[in-house]
Amino acid sequence: MSLKGKRALITGSTSGIGQGIAEALACDGCDVVLNGFGTASDIETLTLRLAAQYGVSVRHIAADVAKMEDCRSLAARASEELGGIDILVNNAGIQYVASVEQFPAEQWDAILATNLSATFHLTAALLPSMRSGSWGRIINIASVHGLVGSIFKSAYVAAKHGLVGLTKVVALETAGSGVTCNSICPGWVLTPMVERQIEDKMRIESVSREEAERQLLAAKQPSGQFATPAQIGALVIFLCSESAANLTGASLPVDGAWTAQ
């Protein structure tokens, strides 16, 4: 099933997992609204490339999804510019690492706002039009940390567990309506942020890239392989297909058996 004619909004889509998802949706015929940070020239280059390469409409709308007002404005503008939104991918996220007793309150608030509350605000804003059209896909990019915990990541783990819970509630409330809601829970994914971690480990510990990757993966991801943004994008395409019309309320790990342990 092609998604030609469908319209998608993907937050945090100017790099990494979000960009991989935007690429997959555009390739399958979706018109897309990008949202995320970056230089004006980089964003323009990405927008023009996707539009030219796949023959779809591509827009970028700047918004700080940590702010409720920006979320509501983003939803309204995206709907207006594309004539509606059929697919919402909540991908934007931030991270901060510290023990609970040393975790700055402002970082806690920022992570909860970006990683959890933004999903609520965007879903609440766009769900009515999906219901009225009897079709919609809401896909939340959670994390293995929506299923298990790790030290020093209290806010991130709390937000991602909340995202998994919110996914279930939205799935129950939309059951039978033609709208589905699922979450994807990636483990280690080879993104620009992870690339920097690999390079830092190579430099600090004077090890090869192969050894740096092995050390990062060894503690958590039994497959010993990174997932890729393209693999996450392919799963999004499946969740948007008619084959997944009765798949809703699920949290799907893409984690090389991390959560199977």
C-alpha cells in the first residue's frame, strides 16, 4: 500500500531517527511537515532534496515543542499548509544524565515537556480531524527506556514510560475508529549523536572504531549491532499500512534483544 496523498507531521525530523522516518514517508508518497532544529541552510537543503527526490510536498515549520503554545500552533499550521494531517510521528526528544539527587529540576521539567507533554498536546490537537476522516496513524518514538530503566536517566526513563502509557490510552480511546496509536522503542541507533559518542570514546580511550562500537553495544544490546534510522522508518511505514490496521496500543522494541534479557 502506497501512502501517496497522505500527510505527515514528524517532530525532531531534521536529523537522526526523525529524518530517517521523514525520508521513508516521503519515499512512500507522503507529503511531510518537518520540525526540528538546525541551521537555516541545512534545513533548506534537506527540505528541497526530499521534495525533489520523491516528488512530494515538504515543509519545515519551526516550533519549540517543549511549549504547549508552540505545539498547538505547529499542529494548526501543518494542517493548514497541507490541508490536514493523517500521520503524526512524535519523535522529538532530549536527554540529560545525572543521579536523582543531583538532577537539576529545570532539566527534569524540560525533558518531561519535550519527551512527553509535547506528544499529548500534538495528539490532542490533531486527533479530532483524524477521527472525522476515519483514518489516522499516531506513532510515538519512545525508547527501550520506556520498557526498562537505567541509572542516571530518571527524567528520560520517566518520560518514556509515560509515553508508552499514553500510547495505550490513545489506542483504547480510538479503537474501532480507523485511527491507531503505537510506540516504537529503539535501543542503540546509529545517529549523529551516537556517532559523536563513538568518536569521543575512540579519542579518549585510544581505541579503534570497531572497539568503541563493541564497548557501547556490549553492555546492553546482545545483537552487537546498531539499529539504523532507515530501519525505524521502515517500521513506521508498516504501522501506517493496511496490514497494521488492527495493530494498536503496542510498544515495539527495535533493540537487538536488549529488553529480552
